[in-house]
Amino acid sequence: MFKIFTGIVALSSLLSFANKKLLKLPDTIGVTVLAIVASILIGSLNFIDKDIFTSVCAIVEQIDFRTILFDFLLSFLLFAGSIHVQVHSLIKERGPVLVYASLGVLISTFLIGTVFFYAVMLFGLHIDYIYCLVFGALISPTDPIAVLALLKKAGAPKDMEIKIVGESLFNDGVGIVVFISLLSIATMVGGHGVEPSHILLEFAQEALGGVAMGFALGYLGRFFLRNIYEAPVVAVHISLALVMGGYWLASVLHISGALAMVVTGLLIGDYLHKSCKSEPLKENMNVFWKVLDEILNAILFVLIGLEIVSLDFKMNYLLVGFLAIPIVLMSRFVSVFLSNVFLKKGHRSDRKKVVILTWAGLRGGISIALALTLPEGEFREILIFATYTVVVFSILVQGLTIDKVVKRLLTKQTTH
């Protein structure tokens, strides 16, 4: 496993270099494009030398995507993403962020699952409704990493940036909790005999427990940082220990490590932005977590690109994947639109901003990792294929066009 991971790190660095020199696309999008091209080239080996192709496939299939993401990458990515968020800006937009990340995820899960259930019947396929809801839960969390730089470049309003980043940080955690709850129902003989109280209890334990642990870890981290401001390297070391130890402890206690990391990162980031008087400490923490964030994201999207090699290609699955794209986009639009009803007028997004929030709702590695945790069975392959299709479309098509959508809609808004 170490050799494979070393190879992935080396490949991600080469692809990042190639993107900077040749494609000059945003890092996430460029690395994903090149990784998919690499996967297609690997796939072409099947027609040139089957033995080499089989050997490469065997190596790719040894990659435990779920373990790499959930036990290693996810904790660092969520902490690194939240530590740079300005908490005071997030508090101003707390209404939209919390509503989009909670109610929005639930609405999206139900809509995607229901429409997907009936849509797959067009291809003569049947997927149990509970598994369609599971698909809705795993594809609902959004990933702002690829799109944030483009939003800034396009001149998107600051409040919109905060909504997208804040929503994404929290809906990752909420989406994972919803997914785990629905999957536990699906695996209990199709959900028969499962008490609603059991589901609510599990959801509450995961979500509330994760937030509570995040506060505990965050204030513990602030305490340490206040007392070692003259030792910035030690501060970085402590932050690493909090992330790795806290995430492990969350898994032991069966609470949401994702939500714990988000809250921890926000509290420590708030201390660095507002109260920390040591510039070296501030600089060391920011630089370390920014560099680590970019490296791990490159690795993540290389993994997404390589996963195509291990997919079992069937035309019906491809058609279902293409059908899932408009279903996910439509559900995202409706969930954002309906979530506005529960917000004060000053925080509601108008129609143009709803369109931007819809198109900026990219799906990423978390969705694929959740899909890969599905148990072996008749629905697993088709749901993985549909997930992969939606993720690749959102990163490449939505990611490459979001700046144009923002400029066009905001220009129209300012000229009226």
C-alpha cells in the first residue's frame, strides 16, 4: 500500500506541474482533466497489450479509496478548508449556511432519490427506493475547492462566496451522517422493521456529538496556541495531533469526525485571525495548512481520475449516469430555492443567485468515496457509475463554466 500511495503522490505532483505549464487551469480541474486523460491512455492499453493493462488494473484495484479518503485525507481537508474561513463573515451568513447545509441536503436527498427511482425504470432497471435515497444522500454534499478561485476571479459577491464555502464545509458532515443513517436502514433487510426513533437517535448522536467534540477540540487547541505563541513549529505539531487524534476519537465514539474537524478548524482559525499576536505562529500555521490542503487535493483528484480504470463499463450504466446529471442539477436548484423560504428576506438569494449557487454546487471526492463504501450487491456498480459520471461532469463542465455564468448573470443584474 505504501508503494502505491508513493506512486499516487508522485503522479499528482507531475500532473500538477503539467497543468501549471501546459493547461494553466485551476489546480483541481486541471489535475482531474489530466488524470482522466491518463486513465483513458491506460484503458487504451487493453487494445495494445492486454497483459500490461491487466497488471495496471490490478494495481489500481489495490487502492483502497475509502480508507485513503476517510481515514486520512478527509480530516486534513476539512480542517484545512475551515481554518482559513473568516468566522465573523460566516456568522453574518449563518442563516443561509445552516439552512442550505441541513434542510437543503435533506430536500436534495429526497428529490434525487425519488426522481432517480422512477428515471432508471426508463432503461428497464430497478433499484430499491431506499438505495435511490442512499444515492441522493451521497451525491448531495458539494465541494467548493474547484470553484472558489473562479468565483473570486469572476467577481462574485463576498456573501455568495461565504455561503458556498460555509455550506460545503457543513453539508459534507451532514451528508455523511444522512448517508450512514440511510445505508443502515437499507442493509437491515431493505429497511423493514427499523424504528424511526432509532434513525433519529443515530442521526442526533453523529451530528450533535461531532459538533460538541469540535468545540472541545477547538477550545483545547486555542488554549495550547495561547501558551506556545513563541514556538510556531510546536503549534503546527499540536494542530496535526488535534486533527489526527480528534478524528480517530470521533470514529471510536461513533460520532461525526467530519463535523468535528469543521468546527475545530473554525475555532482555531478564528483565534489566528482575531486574537493571535504572534505573526510567525500565524504565518507558519497558514502556510503549512495551505500547502497541505493543495497537495492533498491534488492527490484526491488524481484518485478520482484513476478510478475510471476500475469501473465496469456497461452502456446502460453510462446512460443512467448521464440521466443522473440533470436530476442532480434540478434537485440542487429546487433545494436552494425551497431553503430560501426559511430565511429572512435579507438573506434570501434572488433567482440569479439561486442559479449561480446551483451551478457552483460541484460534487467531489467525498461522493465517490461514499459510493465506494456501498456493500456488494446488485445496485452497487450502477450507483458507483452514476456517482462518478456526475462528479466528473460537475468538475469539468460546471467548474470550467462557472466564471462565465457568474459574469453573465451578475452583469445582467447590474445593468437592469
